[in-house]
Amino acid sequence: MPHAPPLGVLLRQYAAGSALTCEPVDQGLLNRGWRLCTTRGRFFLKHHSDPETGTPAAIHRQHRATRRLAGLGVPVAPALPDRDGRTVAVVGGHCFALHPWVEGRHRHGGQLTTAQCERLGALLGVVHSGLERVMPTRGRHRAGPATSADPADTFALIDDLLARVRRHRPADPFDELARHRLLERRALLERHADRRPPRGAAVGWVHGDFHPFNLLYKGDAPAAIVDWDRLGLRPRAEEAVRAAAIFFVRPAGPLDLTKVRAYARAYRRAAGATPSQLAAAVHRVWWERLNDFWMLRWHYERGDRRADPQFPAASALAVWWTREYDAVCAAFAD
């Protein structure tokens, strides 16, 4: 991955003027971006470096989706075409895209009023119904419902991670918390292994990564949904539940269920989803959280600590969610 973008080549290809400033944007976990100011304006330059989502075909699909959603009035920032009308620039084997710069800030659920939570749920519902209109339906059979996590595999992963924690020297507070949560999670899975859900619900097109860092606000209103790298065919209601679990988790782990309820009601209206669909999604995402250790895998297997700050609340949420399962279901389906 280049440490600096090939600005000269890209600016000529896009006829975007001469560079005045180029500052890295560090909030992305998968790709790299820069805030670019030129003699022609302000832009966001994105380097699609993630091998799973950074192929030209996948990027073109993202760009086609956002362009069509923009035509429906969804707040997005479609990629700009170059001199030849292409929205993906391949330089030295690396894929880049240029977007208009959207001025705004990120807001987590604790900063949103009840009315803004309703607007957030409605926005995601509009995204899902909009994608239904603008994306092709052929090929859906290739993305059937996913199988839920097998607890036997999770027990093996927990044992491996515990061994990695023990080997880490010198031990630090993160190791102590990781060990506590791994042992706690193993006990929860032993107690609830018989609640493994069946295969997932029918799929539809989803954003794939709808969370506070991928939504920009201008004042009180959403200005742009960004980072469509995970666009794909997955159960829609599960994306609604996952997003809420990120937006509305409190630092100690609980969800703000009052805000979840406002968000979920608006989502169901906008997406045409039923309470039973949301309840089933709650169960699947709860099970997913019980079996998921991606933050610890990044930390101990890859030596990547960028997700470490999220771990305390995320790991506490799985425990709280298990204890308050009925109340969480009611908040999403009421």
C-alpha cells in the first residue's frame, strides 16, 4: 500500500486542477483516504486497498449503487468520473476513486435526540428499499441465507485466544480484560448452546457497514452515507439490528432501549419490515455477537490494535444482551 497517493497522475486523469493540500483521513479500518484541496475544489480521495472489496468490479458496483440512490434523494457522495467517464482509477495496480468532499461530523447514538433516532431508522429503511429498486435482482440465489456460528468452532477459537493471551508478555490491562471476557463468553455459550438459530432469512441488498463513522451529519441532518465497500446481499433486518447495536451501545455495554425502540419503529415503517422479522434478526445478531471475536483476533493474531478502544463496550454488550434478551427483542419488535 503506498504511503502517499500518486497525485500527479490522478489529478491529470480527473482534470481536478493542482494540489494545494493533501491530508490523510485516519478513521477507516479497511481502506485509506485523503482530504484533498486543489485549485478546482475540495475532494475525498480514496484508496481501495482491502483485497476483499477493492476489485474494480466491486468498486464499480458500489459507485453504480450510490449514483442511483442519489437519484432517489438518498444522501450519498457518488464518485466523480474522470476524463473518460470512469469512476475507478487504477494506478500501479492500486484502485482509487475521487469523491466530492462532504463537510460534516460523525454522531453516535448518545448525541441523538429521540426524533433523530427515528430519522436514523427511517434513513436505513430508505436505503434498503432504495437498493431494492436500483440494484439487479438476478443472481440472488448465489447469496443464500448464511449458516449461524457453530459453538464447537467458537470453543476452539476461545481456547486458541486464551493461549495467545497467556503468551503475551508483559501482560497488560487489555490482556486481563480479554481473558475475563473469553472465560465469561465460554460459560455463556455452554449455557445457551441449544439456542443456535437456523439458517438466516431471505437476503436483499444492504450497505453492509452502517455505523457512526460511515454517516456524516451537517447540523442535525444526515449529510452523506459513505464507505459502501461492504455493499452486498445479506439479510436486511440483521443490518438494522447490527447498526443499532453500534449506534446505541453505552460505554458500559447496555443498549439505550428507548432510542432503539424509536429507531426500530421508524425502520420498520420505511423498510416495510414486520416485527417478527426484527425479532428473528435480534436472535441471529445476538448469537453472532456471542460467537464473534474479531477485535481480539485483530489484536492477537494480526497485531492490529485499531479496534482495541471498541472492545470494552462491545464485549460487555454480549453479556448484557444475553441477560436482557427479552427486553431487547421487545424494543426492536414493539
